[in-house]
Amino acid sequence: MNMSSRKRIVAANWKMNLTVGESELLATEMRSVLTTMPRHCEVVLAPSFPALERLVKAVAGLDSVQIAAQDCAPAIRGAHTGEVSSLVLSELGVQKVIIGHSERRINNKEDHLTLKKKVDVALETGLDIIFCCGETTQQRKEGIHMQIIEQQLKDSLLHLTDTQLASVAIAYEPVWAIGTGLTPTSEQIEEMHGYLRALLNRTSAKVGPTLSLLYGGSCNASNAASIFALENVDGGLIGGASLKADEFMRILNSLPQ
């Protein structure tokens, strides 16, 4: 399938960096550019939980913009103090959720089974998913990075039906490149994205070729154009570079038309 037939997605993961008011202000500053995004491109804004409702209202009427939560609970209801249900997120008007980000895998000890449960409940409550996968420095040095990525997907994601899988985008985020300023070479990025595409095609000949593959890990306004030009890269999951309106807008403008 030609890459032009896959949806282009650029997602801004603001992590725990902005207050509710700052999140709303940043979205408002971006609105002029967001209104001009081509229909084949989608912008995703992922603020912290308390800012979600304000952001849903701030981008109302912009067909090419969606709001995502940075995580969800592995259950819809129950005695899970401090967790946020995907049912509540959906009720707020949130359309997507990020699952499996390396910071949660590492800091919150989220294993493959937990992530599988999150995937299932998110889809059950009507949320689309950005599913993150990636390897550590040591795993790459050992030459097992592709096996690690494949296991992450097989254990948490590839049990889905074709219909369910169609609601997923996958973000490859090498752990060693997140927030470090280090970026893999174009060859390394394309190699992994090509491997992911082949894995998805083997999983589903129908849906695999249509899924969007995003790159995340020190992607910024300076390198976005060269990364987005790679054959199997359909956009990005952007961290620190999405916290400044002008830089994020430059990244959006780097998307091939």
C-alpha cells in the first residue's frame, strides 16, 4: 500500500509539564494552524488528565484534531484508587489514549498483560489507541531490539481482531532517544518501521498495510522533515518539542502533503 493512503498523525504528548490553564492557552495558540490541516492529516493533543475536558472544548469544531489521554486504567470500574477509567475519558469527549509509553512501562512497572488489559478496555469503551513500543540501549547493543519489539506487540496488541486493530496507531519510541536529544539514524528508524510494517502485514493482510506508524524519540522541528519523509513513517509522537506552539507548528508543516 502506498504511504499516501495511510493517515498522517502527529501527536503531542505534553506529559506532566503544563497546568490546565497553560494547556488551554497552548491549544488556543495552535488553533490557527490546526484549522488548516489537510483532511488526510490528524493532530492529537495529549494533556494531563485534569486538562482533558478544557482541551476537548478548546478544539471543538476542528475535524482534524483529536484529544488523547496519556494513559487509562486496566479496568472499566472497580476498586482502583487513583486510576482513571477509559469509560470516564470517553464520556469527557476524549477520542484516543496512549498506551504502553516507555515511561509508564519503566516507572510504573507496567507489564505486557497489564497493557493488554488497557488495550481491551480502551477499545471496549470506544477509544482509539496509540500503542507505544521500543527498546533500551542495552537491548539494542545486544542485537535483540527487533525481538523485543515483536514480543511487546504480540503479548499486548496482536490478539485483536481486524476491526479492533483498525483503531490502533503504533508509535516506535527507542527508550534511549526519549528526552535525551539522541536520535537514531534515518536508516535505523526506517529499518524498525519496515520491520513493524512486515509484522503487521503478516498479522493481518487486510488491516496491516493501513495502520499508521509513528516515530517518537527526540523528534523536533529540525529533524521532523527527514524523519517524516521515510517510507514507513506516517508521523510522530512528539514530547518536549510539542510544548512550544511555534516549534510544534513547524513540525506539523514538515508533514508531506
